[in-house]
Amino acid sequence: MNKKQILLLGAVVFIAATASGCGYNTLQTKQQNVKAKWANIEAQLQRRADLIPNLFEAAKAAGVQEQEVFGQIAQARSQLLNATHEPPQGENGDKSPEQKEKIIAANNSFGGTIGRLLSLVENYPQLRSSESFQKFQDSLEGTENRIAVARQDYNTAVQDYNTARGQFPMVIAAKIYGFKEEPYFQAEDRARQAPTINSESLRRNQGNSNSR
């Protein structure tokens, strides 16, 4: 290898090292922003999960005895909380992208079952006049709005981070330092819709409960 080739190789190594260093700082800043936005989502998901037991009690106090619906919601809530409280497996004590994907899936399942609880209002008119149920329902709706805003902020931060991560020369830093692509928080279409509840089934269940 002649002197010219050695100088050229040295220049390439220097540029790559410099680019990687600058890329690391940029990616670190953008990733921290993603983590902060994700923390906001988790806080709102916890708030929503905390409201569900109150809604259960208010519904039961109004005479609602639809145990199948309560059971489905309780199970979905438990799965979400288990996923949220799972010990972080990412670097620096953070949730890994894979764990976030799991939480997102559990959230979509939980969100879908909440619609079943709110649909009971149509089949149990006494819930409309329950001040306690209405209070918690309003709190839940406010939390859903906060989740929507937090999700949008998070996705904006993820887009900024993932775009920067895939561009040259930062893609070099991403590979060297192990910056992984972050998942978007996308709700499934069915999670946005309140499922319908068969009123005949509700009446049969009520009848069975009253006959005991």
C-alpha cells in the first residue's frame, strides 16, 4: 500500500468516525424525545386502566349484571397492565421496541373491550341516570382524548427519529451504536369502534341471575 492509499484510507476512517460521533449525538437526542413521548402514553394508559374498576362498581350499583362483559374487560385490562409493568429489556433501563409492540397490541385489545362496557348504556337505561357512572364515563372520555394526543406526539417523534436513523451518515452511527427502529403507535380499526351487544343475550343473563 503506497503513501497515497494510506492517506486516503486514513481520511475515510476519520470521516466515518467523525460522522458516527455526530450521528450518535443526534440520534441520542431524538431517541430521548421518543422515550419522553412514550412515557406520556404509558401514563395515560395507566390512568385509563385505573378508571375501569370505578366504572365496574358504578355499573353494578345501577343493577348491571353482565358478568361476561366485565370478565372480558378485566382480562384485557390485566394483559395491558402486565405488558406495561414488564421489566424493561432495552438499553439504559428502557422498554425495548419489541416490548412497545406488545403494549400497543394489548392496548388495542383493551380499547376494543371498553366499547362493550360503554355499549351497556344502550341496554341498561338506568345507567344514563347514574351520576356516578356518568362521572367516570366523562373521565374516561377525557383520558381517551389525552391518549390520542399523546399517541400523535409520540408518532411524530418516532417519524423524526426513524427518518434521521435511516439517512446517511447517521445510518452508520445507528449500526455502530445499536440504535433500533422505534415502532409507531397505531390503533386497529376495530379498537376505535364500540362492539354491539346482543340485547336478547343480556336479558337471558339477567333472567338467569335473578332466578338464582
